[in-house]
Amino acid sequence: MRGAVLKEYGEPLEIERRETPAIADDEVLVETEACGICRSDWHGWQGDYAWLEGGAVTKGNILGHEPAGRIIETGNDIASFSEGEQVVVPFNIVCGKCRKCRNGDAHMCENVLHYGFNDAAQPGAFSTHLRVPNADFNLARVPDGISAHEMAGLGCRYVTSYHAIADRSGIQAGDWVVVHGCGGIGLSVVDVATALGGNVVAVDLTDDKLSMAEEMGAVATINGSDVADVPSEVRDITDGGAQISVDGLGVRTTCLNSINSVEPTGTHVQIGITTSEEEGRIDLPIDYMLHAEIDCITAKGFQPHRYDEIFRLMHNDKIHPDELVTKHVGLEDVNDRLEAMTDFETKGVEVITEF
């Protein structure tokens, strides 16, 4: 197999040949047909996450965590999947047995593995092949008519956005939803919130990303580089503040703008991951939040068994992962595309489709 390996933080990944992994009885081997390039990959490549319990991405690991492909081998105990089937592989591989998995919160599994981050025994998806543990529980079969690159575009961003808005935010039809940062995750939130009845205001610093937000359903946009006070603009548009506001980027400015964009009793949703500048810590206007009863919630990932909810929305033309995919690249192009993320030069979602 071939994979893009992290040798040094911020340095080009190296394409290496490694032995194709052997699978256990409860595993399958997937030939990767597409893999999204996510800003979380960029964070890992930069050496971020050092302030978290798992630490920075392990050097020597293959990056990548948004794969889709076809099963080419199944373990002896696999009951639900067969060779040749197209599947989407969640970035959070779970055990299916712990307390969290049993109570329906499998994405918070006590034994979770994350492709391409801090487990060298679980190499990531910037590779030709992928081993999937506990496959009967983790995998989702892709419905007919949906391509691998569309599934990779779904990636972690759509499932996280869906969990954030549908499950965590308390959205109601007609709510104002502000999205700060229109990268892949932010645009996914625009699409999902629109599908669930929200009126979305999109905020970014570039007009082309705001144009994409409008295409995904935003009813209003704000170019943050053209205004002195983003929350004030939001309050003008929403007649006093949004019911829900989302930070899809994870820097101090977008986080605080999001909090200050909601009305009293509104909800701030944190999805964006911080950079080495914040190191996981952002000061909050806690007294204001207390007096205004502003809720602050977070969201990460999605339970693997709930992909059918996403597929139904796609089938009925409610959400549109394919429209976010702006570029197909090869495995050898991944360094160039990670570099482009440093200065926010990418737009939408870019997907590796040539391995």
C-alpha cells in the first residue's frame, strides 16, 4: 500500500510504500477510492493538539480521516458486509461495547480510535488501503447513486455539522443561525441548518466563500473585512441577535464574534478547533453570558449507526455534499493542498481521488 506519512510537523508528507495491513476476524480491508482533505488534517500536520490528552499527531503516522471506498477483504466474523460493497468509513472508530456505545453516544466511545491522528497502529486514510476494526458496527453502506468522492466530501464536516445543529443546538424552524467561517465545516453548517429550517447568515473574510455560502442556502452574508463590528451587523440583520451562532473556525475572533452575535437565551456552538496561537484556550465574556443566559455548547463527530439520517437528507435533495467538492487531486498533491490551507487559499472541500 501507499500512504502520505508525517515525518516532521509543517514539513512535506512523504509518500511511502508499506505492507498492506492484515485484518482480524471482526475487520474489513477497504481500498480507498476517495478521501477528503480537512482542516483537522492541517492542524495535525502543523503539530497542533499537543495541549490535548492524546497529544500531537504521532510522527510516522499516515494522515487522513475522511475516507470512502470498496471492501476488498472481510474477516471471518463479518456478518453485515461483503467484498465489493462501497462503504463510508467514519473518522471515529468505536468499540461498540463500552458504556457510551451502549447508551447511544458511540461517537464518545471510551476506546475510540481516530484515523490519522495519534494511534500509529491505526494509520490514516491518505493511503491506498484502510483497515476497519469492528466493521459491522462502524461501517455504513453507501446507497446506490452516491459517489465515493461525495462520501469523502461528507467527511467529518457534515456529520459533525448535523450532530451540532440537529442534536445539540435546539434549532427550530425559522431560527436565525449565524455561521462564522465558511470553510468546509462552516459551509456544511450552512447547508444543514438551511435543511432544518434555519435562516442562515454567513460570515467570512472572502467574497468567493460567501458566494458559496449563498449557493448553499445562506439568506444573508457579512464580509468581516468590510465591517468594524461583526456582531453589530448580525444584530441589525436578525433584529436583535441570532438564536444560534456557530464558530466554524476556532480562532479567538470568530469565537467571541459568535458569542456576541446571539440574542439573550441564545446558543453559541463551538465546532472549530483552535490553533497553536490559542492552544485550546479562549477567554470568554462569562459575566455577559451569565446575565444573558447564553448557552455554550460543543459538537464533535457523529454516531456511526445514524448515517441513514444523512443519506435520507441527501436523497431528498435537502443537503448537498457534492456541491462543496471544488477540487479532485492526487495523493502526491496533498502537500500543496495542505500548504494552501495555511493562508486560507482553499475553497469548499478538496478530495483525493487518485491514489
